[in-house]
Amino acid sequence: MVREQRKLAAIIAADVVGYSRLMGRDESGTLARLREHRKQRFEPALARHGGRLVKLTGDGALAEFASAVDALAAAIEFQQAMVDANLNLPADDVIVFRIGLHLGDLIVEEDDIYGDSVNVAARLEGEAPAGGIVISGDVHNAVAGRLKAAFHDLGELALKNIDRPVRTFRVDWNAADWHPGNEARPSSAREAGAPSFSGGKPTIAVLPFTNMSGDPEQEFFADGLTEDILTELSRFRDLFVVSRNSVFVYKGKAVNVQSVARELGVQYVAEGSVRKASNRVRITAQLIEAETDRHVWAERYDRELKDIFDIQDEVTSAIAAILPGRVEAAVGERVKRKAPENLAAWELVLTAKRLHHNSTPTDNAEALQLLGRAIALEPGYAHAHAWRACTLGQAFVYGWRADRDAVVAEALEEVNVALGLDDNDSDVHRLLSAINLSFKHDHERALQHQERALALNPNDDLIVVQQGEVLTWMGRGEEGVEWIRKAMRLNPFHPERFWSHLGRAHFVARQYREAAAAFAHVTRPDAGQVALLAACRAAIGEGPAATALINDLMAKAPDFTISAHLALQHYQHAKDLEHHRAMLAGIGLPE
């Protein structure tokens, strides 16, 4: 018998994002661009770092290295080369790769390689974001501190057809460090300096919460709270959250926040404490902007110590829901001081979101321009494509574009691109849900995407409130009320429009007094909101108030009609649409 040949090697598995879509659109052009990228970028990166191309797989490639450090260096250099290559290309010509990297034992047969380690690398590639790299814990152990890169701990993942969980890390890097010829191997993370992450996404470290109780048994609670917050924050794809292993080295130490931020390469630091007294527990949390040492947000939670794990879940959800918004608000203040041409892709998307929320034709047009620039900078940025779809949808709903059919087609194309780039972005599924509801009136599909978004990120207030909206349009108003109120609890700084969603949910549930109270919180109601508030006032016997609202509505919107208003509604069932019509007709509004 011939003994099989084995060796230890680092394996790169690379794959094209959205290959079938690209081939369906332009088969010859896609193949030509793939050949160009392989010859001019992938193979040179392999050669510079001592790698060997094992085989091509149609839409991807497999390569091996004797060194994990060399393998990751080649992978980062190639991905950065692809960012540079795509920078000024039209969207149809852009090609983006995912890469998985594992270190393990291989079976060698002639020029090919086989075995479980190859399968792990291929599965890790499927976990990588578009344009990104995911590595196994074995690779992380071999490269940590030896490259100018930062590692985001994804925990242990269950990979398809792999019989054990695999510890995984996402890789981030500073673009300036990773061009051919640059030496990118410092002896320590401190020498590397604070990494600047692709797309300008905000970076945050959550330091271990301090046990102030004087009771060693409460250490597990403080540590568990920290770990849960890290896990929940990691669900937000537009936050880079430093891993547990990196932050827990500071446990029990007196630290200077600005020094910690420099060492970890982050812009924001969250810290807190846990204090138990008798049958109560007090948890404090605060968010600090490292550069200025400014407190961006702070909160205190006092709870009875009836069930410590329920408290942990409740406080984790609250902090995880609020922190991203506070970080985004702080970043937004800096964005205002920058010229648009100096903004990175993430900042462009952030600015576009803020313009979108202003809900004016001018701001909508400017938001679309900024999103277009973000996509030009990072064509594989799923979030930018998703928000371009959302902003186009806004233009459609409000009638700000004459080419309505073209707007719908473009919005659907953008959201499908986003889905192809990143099926695990919760916001992509949130927007897919909204588009299926608004454009296609496909409530079941909308609910499917909505529930996927919730599974990916159950503490995002925008996702939670939209769950309430979808259920409301499906005639399940009482359930809608519960979800919308949950979103309000998750984010006490919620947008004013949450009150409008709550009012509609109560209205659909035939809870007119509660609906009127909710609509009354809207400071600048549109014509439809005023009409619903008037109908609710009349239904609960407040005739004079209803009449005043109707008179004001017709003075400000003399062209308002029930039919035109109902054409903008998204009810699944005729009975709810007729209920809406009857309520407005009952207060004398014109058909």
C-alpha cells in the first residue's frame, strides 16, 4: 500500500461575490475581467509572498502557503488591490471577492490538495463579507501581532459539513499599509499604530464591566454582561467591535481610556460597573470619544435582583440598542465639519441617511448623489446599495421623480445587489422587507425578510419598529403595538415617526383613544396623519377637536381626497382598507 502524502499548510479559498448575477449580465466581459484580476493582482500577490495557485474553481481559486503570515499578507494585499482596481469603474464592471483562510493538515496528490482543512477554508470564505477576509483561530494564533491588521472575534461558528465548531476572526486593515512593496510587518500591534478600517466605520471597545459589590461571586455577572454586550454590538455590521480576548486583558486594571483606545486602535470606548446591594443591582454604562475624552452618552439601570439572568438580558438589549445610535450621532457631528469630497464611504452613507430622514426632495436628491459616491469608493459595500434602494423608494413614495417605473426598477436592482453582496446584513433584509411591502404589496415575503432581519439583529430599534409596521399592515394591530413599544423602550431617543407608527397600530386595532394619544406626539403631522387623528378624536366623542383638525387639514391641503390618500396605504386585507375609508368618510372628508 502507498502511504498518502500529507503536509501542514495555510490555505486560501477565494470566491467571487454574485458570480451568477455577473455572468447572467455579461458572460464574456465577466470572464475577461476575472482573467485580468487573476493575472495582474491575485497571482502577483501569491508570488510576492511565496504562495502557490493550486487550482481555479470557475468563480474562485484555491492557493497554499508554507506560512500563515505570508498567506494572510497575500490575501490582504490582493483585497486592497481589488479595492483600488474597482475605485473608478462603473457598477457593472466591478468584481468583488470573499476570502477564507485556514491553517491545517492536508492530503497532497500530485499538484492538488484535499482534506478537512481545505473544506474549512472554503466554508470560512462563505462567512467573509464582500471584499473581506475571515480566518480561523489557528491562523489568528500564528499571525497575531505580526501584521498590520486588526482581528474581530466572531466566536465559534458551526460551519456546514464540518463536524466541530471553528473559532473565527474577521480581518481589517489600513489601506495605506497594504499596497505592493509596502513593508507591513511590525513586531507588535502598538508599533502598527491605530488601524484605520476600510470604509471609515466607527470602532469601539467595550471594557470589562467592573464589579463594585465587593462580592467575588458577582464577577461572573459583570463578565457575562460584558460578553453579552460585545456579542450584541457585533450584530451591527456598521460597527467594528474589538474582540473579547483583546479587551479582557484590561480586566481588573486601572486604565486610561485614551491610552487603551490607542493600543486597540478604536475611536470609542464603552465602560461600566455593576454594584449589588441587598436585593437590588445597579448597572452604569458610559460611552467615551477617545480623541477628545468626551462622554458621548451615559445611563444607569436600577433593577430588583429577582432573576439575575433576566436583568442581564434586559440591560444588554438596552445598551446594545442605544450605543450604535450614540456612536452614529457623535460621528455625524464630525461629518458636518468635513467637505463631502473628504468623506469615506461609511461617512457618505451616514450623511445620506441623515438627509434621507429629512424627507425633502432636495435632501433626497443630495442623498442619492452621496450614496452613488460611496458605491464608487466601495462597490462591494452592501449597506450603501441598500440605502440607495431605500432613498429611491422614498422618492417614489412621495412622487419626487417623474420616472416612477424606472425608479422602482432601479431600487429593486440596488436591493438585489445588496443582498448578493451580503446576505447577513440585517439592514439589507429590513429594507428588502420594506420594498416588498411598499412596491410589491407582498406581505408574506416582507414578513420573511423582516424576521430574518430580527434574527440577525434583535436589538436594532429600526428593525424592531418595522416588525410592528409590517404586522400592522397585515391587520395584526395589537401585535404591532407590542413591537413598536418595544422599539421605543430599546431606544428612548427614537425618531418622532415611531409615534405615528404606534398611532396607526392602535387605529388598526380599533383602539382609537390610544391612537389619538400617539398621533398627538407628532409635531409636524402630514395630511394623512391629521386625517387619522381627526377620525380618532371623533370616534371617542371629541367632536369639536375633530372639526378643528378637519378645517385645518382642508385649509392646508385643499386637494386632499380619501381615494388619493388610500392609494398610498399598504393594507393586506380589504376589511382594513374599508375600515380606514369608512372612518375618514365618517368625518366628512371628500372622496
